[in-house]
Amino acid sequence: MKKSKRPKPSNIENEVDRISDLPDPILHLILSAVRSTEEVVRTSVLSTRWKYLWTSIPSLDIDIYRRSALKTNEFKEFVYWDIDEIIELPRCLVDCDSLEVLNLCLNHAYLSVSSFTGSRTLKVLKLDRVGLFDSELEKFLANCPLLEELSLIDCLAYAYLSISPPNLKTLRINNRGLSEKERYCEGLMVVCPKLVYLEYGGYMGNEFSFNAKSLKKAVIELEYTEYKDEIAICQLFSEVSHVEYLSGNYIFIQKSKRPKPSNIENEVDRISNLPDPILHLILSPLRSTEEVVRTSVLSTRWKYLWTSIPSLDIDIYRRSALKTNEFKEFVYWVLANRTQDLDSFRLSCSNHYDMPTIGRWIHLVVMRKIKQLDLTFCFEDIDEIIELPRCLVDCDSLEVLNLCLSHAYLSVSSFTGSRTLKVLKLDRVGLFDSELEKFLANCPLLEELSLIDCLAYAYLSISPPNLKTLRINNRGLSEKERYCEGLMVVCPKLVYLEYGGYMGNEFSFNAKSLKKAVIELEYTEYKDEIAICQLFSEVSHVEYLSGNYIFIQSMSSACELFDRPEVLLPGSFPNLKTLELTINCYLVKVLIPILRCSPNLESLHLTFYQDIAPQEYKAFLAQLDEVETRTILTRHLKKVEFREFNGEKETLAIARFLLEHGTALEELVFSWSNKHKYCKQSMRTMNEASKFYKASLTVKVITLLRDQ
């Protein structure tokens, strides 16, 4: 994952950089004359071509005395600048038919062998100071049929390491060079039927499984650690009890004693005896991963239980007492100790970390076959362009992806699509229109898409073949920001559309299968009423339609402007069963035509934006009483709800009209928005409504306080 800025065009015409066009070996030769690595690194600012050239020079020369201005921690950060990079060996090396011995020393950089199935010729493998991805190495070693000797020296491992080459004879594991805080292997499983020699030195994890009946010689030299688990050491002692030669140091012998039994008679911990799935269910109500991890102190049974819970939720704001480096270590530690695959992972880390660090975290969760990933992060430099690591989009298990980038721009130009993604939510993300269009079109399983306060350059095209739910909301943007000016939706299987906020000036919509549409626009002086009427026409075939005051007002303005509402409004709403609108009496010129053209309307929900003056509601009732409108209202209408009702007499008069003529009416609901008025006036309203004549013998009049 790389950080990049949109390059500014050069003002120099016919600019030619002949030196940068030279091949890498020649440029390395030029750089070799530079005195120190510090000076070589400074060449990265020359141009994009030179930005990463220094990372491939064959020699490094770093001296703290040449960087005396730096503090100790800053110098350390400079040396470890690139330690988070993940190294992938070229495939030709592993496929080499002549390679028998491979020694790698990577200074604790992490090595990925995910793309390699094994080696047909390798006999000896030595990994020195290499970061290991457990499952990848396990798969690789199991497919090295000729491997006879394996050495792991000061290697970082995330949690549980499994070693099972079928013909392995010699195994050396030594982590003396690591500190207790570093991630040496917490659990080890060895299944090597032909193993003859075992050498284990350093710190020991808390779980050990060993199956090597042919073992002849074992050398075990442990280091002291306050976190040691004597049970695991005893287990190791038992596993090597059949050898002919055994060597053990003082720490090994000292800690191989059996633990004393508890002095508490009849001690029973019934909860801890429950199976893991039940305990996971007990842990699930806890708010965060931090709280779940704290349960590890309860007992030995709970010590590692949290490592197998299916969901993780880590937020830097919940750990505000931690410094930036401490939080980073906490995230690594949590992911390092995972023993099971992940269903979901949520991480919010603000602007404290760079893309290499976040990219590595993503790589780790992808290894755990993540199904739902929720990431929130940002950068101080608003011009940074974020490129997701390819492993995320290529992940075969990822189904749900939520990204919140605080308006940083996201580039997906290198991705053709996702084979497994079903739900995508982009929150405050800058979009490159053509890139996103191409990406979405190649997500065959995508069913739900949400674009929340996303910046777009001009025209956004959305055409995933199986999309069923589309949400677009730009209320959080200002009119001056780049919300989408034009929108084209071509989704043959779309069922639900939600559009909120500002609307552009062009709209193209092709979704004949649409059933439900919710449209809540924001006021803008630049709105195009014709485009809004066009949107209204495009959703006229839905069964459920909800529109707010601005939406209805815009259509009313268009009708006044052109004085031809019959042309601008749809001629029919043949499938409409539920209608929710926010209006005032000035907008009846829109409401009445809708009611007249809705022969199957069953449920009507009205919110009056302003109090209704007596003369206005009389005119409204007169239009409702017209034969055509009254016939529609009485034929199929089953439910009417007055929302944000506060006891207005004019609304009661409209309710009375509907009760007197609604022969099919089953419910008439007054939904109050003011708790004080509800408590004081609702009973009076019910008493008054009970006296109205009711055309339907089964109608119920209901009054309730609506949740705020």
C-alpha cells in the first residue's frame, strides 16, 4: 500500500530528465559515490523515479554520529523505517530445480510465501531473524518433500507455528535473540515422523504439541521468563522421554517440576467448564476487544479464550491513555495471538499511522480469512491518495467492507473487481469516478452499496449486475464541495434506493425491479427542478415511496414554473401501496395528482411541515372531496398516519374527512412528537375522534408517542 499525491503538471516545456531514464544498475553506481545512507535517502525527493530507488541499493552505511541531531528514538525509527515492509520472494527462486540449500536473514522483516505451494528440491532451509506468517509457512513446509534440515533463528511468529515436512530429520529453533515483549512463537506443533535431532533454545510458548517417535537426540536450553507456563515445559519433557540423548539446562530442569494441586477442596468453576462457543456467546456483549482481553486474567481456562472469538473491535479513542507506539503494539499483539479465523474486524486509528503500518494490519486480517472489515483512518495531508493492498481485494473470504477515510481520495485503478464482496460502504471517501465505475461493474456478488458524504469529480456511474440496495447520502457536504453532479444507475436487480442530501443536475436511472424509494433532499439554490422531476418519474413504478418537504417543494416549483403539472409529474403510480410525504397545504398541487394516479394505495403517512391556516385546510378538503380523489382514497386505503401530530384542529378535520369516507380504512394513527403535549392532550384527541362518523366498521383510531 503506497501513499501518493496527485502530481502537479510541470511548467517547463520539453522537459527531459536523461539521468532518471538510465537503468537501475547505472543509478546505483552513481549513488555509490554518496558518502552515507542518509544522503542517499535524500535523493528520494528528486522525482517519482527516484522516490524508492534508494531502497534497492546494495549497501547501507548508517552512523549515529552523523545523525547527532536526532534523539535515540528518532534514530531507531530511521533504522527501522522500512521494517514493516513485507517481502515476497520471486517465484523463480522457489521453482528453481537446482536449489538445495537456502539461507535467509531479513533483520525481522516479514516474509510472505502465500503464492508458493512448496519446493521440489530444497533440502536445507535456514531462516534467521525473519518474520513468519504462520499458516503460510506451514503450508509451504508441508509441500517440501525433500526438506531434511530446518533452522528458525530469532524468528518472529504470530501465534501458533505448525511444522510438518514429511522427511525432516533435523530441527533447530532458537529465539534467545528476542526479548520477552517480541513475538516469539506462543504455540508450537511438530509432526515429523522422521525427525532425529531437536534443538530448542530460548523462550518457550504456552502450548506445545510434539509427534516425532523417531527422535534420538534432544537439546533443550530455555531462557528465564516470568510468563513461562510450567505445564507446557512438563509437556515438552514428556514428549522427548523416548530419546537416547537428552540435554537440558538449569531453567528447563527447574521448571519441569509438577505443579502442586490446589488446596481448595471441591473447587468447581462451572462457567469455565462450558464449551468455547458458549463462552464466546458470554463474551459477545462486551463493548470492545480491550474488555474481552481483560478476561484472560480470570483463570488458565480463560487465558487464551479471547484469541478465538470471531470478532475484534479496536478503537484508539477507547485507549486514549496509550501512546501512539503502544497502541500500535497492542494492535499487533491482538492480531498476533489469533488462533482462529476472523468473522469481523473493526479498527479506528485516526491519523496516527502511515499506510505501510495499516497495510500490514490488513495483510494480517486477510490471512485470518476475514469476512467483514471496518476501517476508519485518515491523514493530515488531504492530498494523499490511498491505494488498498491487493491482498484485500483478492481475499476469497471478504464479504463486507466498510471504509471511512475522512475525505481522503481512494484509488482502485489497479483492481479489476472483487469476486466475493457483497456489501460495500464508503464513508467520507474521495472517489475517482471512472475507477469506481469499473471496479463496481466487476463485483458480481455485490448486493449492497452505500456512498456516505463521498466526494466525486463529476459523473458517477453505478452498474453492479446484482446490486439490490443503493444508499447515497451527501448531507454532510457543503454546496461548494464536490458532491456528484451527475448520476447514472443501471442496476437490473435493484430493489431499494435511498437518496439523501444535495442532488446534481443530471440523473439517469434504469432499475425496473425497484420496490422501495426514500428521497430526502437538502435545500440548495442551485437545484435543478427538472432533474428532480425526472427522478420522480424514474421511481414511479415502486410499491413504497417516501419524500421529504424539499423533494415535494421542488416538484411543486417546477409545476408552477411551467404551469403544466400533468407533463412534469408521472401519469401513473400503478404499483404504489405506501406513500410517505412531508408537505404543507401549498403543496397540494403535487399531492392531489399523486393520489389520483395511485389506484392501489393502501397506506398514507403525512407530516405537515407547517401549521395549517383555516382557509388552507378548507381548500385542501375541497380537493380531497373531488370525486376522483375521494374514490381512490376510499377504495383501497387501509391505513393513515399523521406524523409529528401535536393536537392541531386542522389535522383533526382532515382525519374526520378520511374516517367519514374511508370504507376500507383499518387504522388511523396520530403519532405525537411532543411528549408534554402527548401526555396532556392525547386523551382529549381520542375522545374527540371517537365521536366522528366512521364509514368502516373495523377501523381503529390509535394515538402514540413516536420515538425521537
